[in-house]
Amino acid sequence: MSIFTNRASNSAAEAKEYTAAILGLVGDRQPMDVLTTTESNLYRAVVDMTPQQLRQPEAEGKWSVTQVVQHLADSDLVWGWRVRMVLAHDRPQITSYDQDLWADRLRYDLANVDLAIEQFRVLRDSSLRLLIHATRADLERVGVHSERGEESVAHMITMYAGHDLLHLRQIDRIQRVVAR
């Protein structure tokens, strides 16, 4: 199983490894730059793919490009909620979720990639509006993640930038497989 598998039942050690791996993807990039360019990168990634290619998983039990894009949209829904909770409340609890259960039970296999990108755009723009105007004190505010412990808004920004990069790489990998 990949270090990037993010089940809600991860142990604390797995959560720590996952966090380090995600943060490592960002490297020396500016997280806000990553967050502001993901939407256009998604459009570019899917524009030349056929409907069949968009729905074809890279392997049995893996996601298709459409499923990855829907995951990104739903992840931004979760991220937006978390950011708002931390900005508005003092040390709120941040719950985790099982991305594979969401993909299965929320029927990502039936998603429309164009609608998923539009959902992502609206959700991301809404969160970025808040973050662009955040003060240093806002960025230092923390919530308590159910698996990873204290996370500041600044940390969450970097985590989601890494999450974007992870899934953009995944889309690229899927494209190489389904284009054969």
C-alpha cells in the first residue's frame, strides 16, 4: 500500500509518514502558487482525453482520472470546512475521512469530469479568497486533527498544495497508462 493512502483508520505513525510525504512534494515551491494553479493544470490535463480514457482506471482497484478529479473537488470541500473552522473557532476538532469510502459510496465512478472541475474551481476560489486576506495571526491559528494532532492554517495550506501535486502526478500516471 502506498504511503499516500489516506484512510481514516491510519495509525498515528502512518499519519506522520503521510504528512511528511505530502509536505515533501511541495519542496521549495510556494504553496499558495500551487493552490492557485491547480485548476488550470486540471483543465490542461483532461482537455485532450476521450470520455473513455477519462473513465478508465490505471489498473484494477485504482481510480480513473475522473475519480481523481472528483476526489480533488470533494477534498476541497473538506479543506474549506477545516480552514473556516480553524479561522472562526478556537482549537476546533478536525475530523478525518476515508477517501476510498467517499469514492465508493459517493459514486465517483459516475462523476462528470467537467462538473467536478467546476466544483473544484468554485470551492478553491472561495477558500483562496479567505486565505489571501489572512493575517499572520490567522495563519498561526490551529485546529486539532483527529489523527495528526495540531495543524495551523499555514500547515494546512502546505498540506493541500502537496495533496494537489500528488493527484496531478497521479493523473499524469493514469494518462500514460490509458493512452497505450
